[in-house]
Amino acid sequence: MDANKQVYIEKVGKLCEELGLTHIGGKLLGYLLVCGKEGVFFQEFVEQLGVSKASVSTNLNVLISIRFVAKVKLKTERRSRYQISTIDMLAIMQERTQLLEHYADIMDEGLALLADERSAATDFMRETRDFYRWMKDRIPHLLEAYRKTR
């Protein structure tokens, strides 16, 4: 594989790790982005990236669950291929915005359990709840502005 592509794959791995995914998951994503193929068989990840089958499997499942990667099986092939998903970032962000309210509600439940207690945990829950509700109110306006640019 081209050295520049290897550097890029590593950069995507590090970026994904900073964002809360695994380094290996990022490398799988990076490989799909620059391999120049419509789809990649499972074994190719193992061979090209030097990653264990178990790690490839686990990380592909995560990438599929967050809709960055799709598993595709053609009728003419016995094995599945993995490819970059057709992404609808607006839809994904709208769903994630709803999770902000859910998370804030859970923080409220935790605060109710601790009544009037003041601690690092309650400070964390209050700050998280308030920030997520603040974000939930603003993200729809940003998404609408973005939608108008498409």
C-alpha cells in the first residue's frame, strides 16, 4: 500500500480515537476511505492493516451501528463486502439531538436520587444536563441552516 495512504489511515485512526471510537475502528474507516474500492472483504482488513479477526469484527460492528460503514452482500458472492455508507448527516444529527434530551432526563433522575446533596457527582450531572439541554435547543437551527446550503 502507498505510504501516503498508510499515513492517512493512521491519522483517521488517531482522530477516531480522540472522538471516542477505537484507533483500530478509525483505521478500518480510513482504509475504506482511501482504498479505491467499492467494497472490501473482511479478510482484506486483516491482511492490509495487520489487525486480528476479532478486532476487525468488533470494530466493523461499531462502524455499522453508527452508520459510517455498510455491510453489503451481492447475490453473486458468498461473502459480504464492507463499504462506506451513504450518509445522511442531517438525519443522524437529528436523532442524536433527541438523545441529548434523553441524557439530560437521566441526569435529572440521578439528581433526584441524591436530593439536595452537593458533590462532584451532582455538579457533573447538573452541568451535563444544562449543557445538553442548551445544545438541544440550538442544534435544530444549525441543522436547518446547513440544510439550506445543500
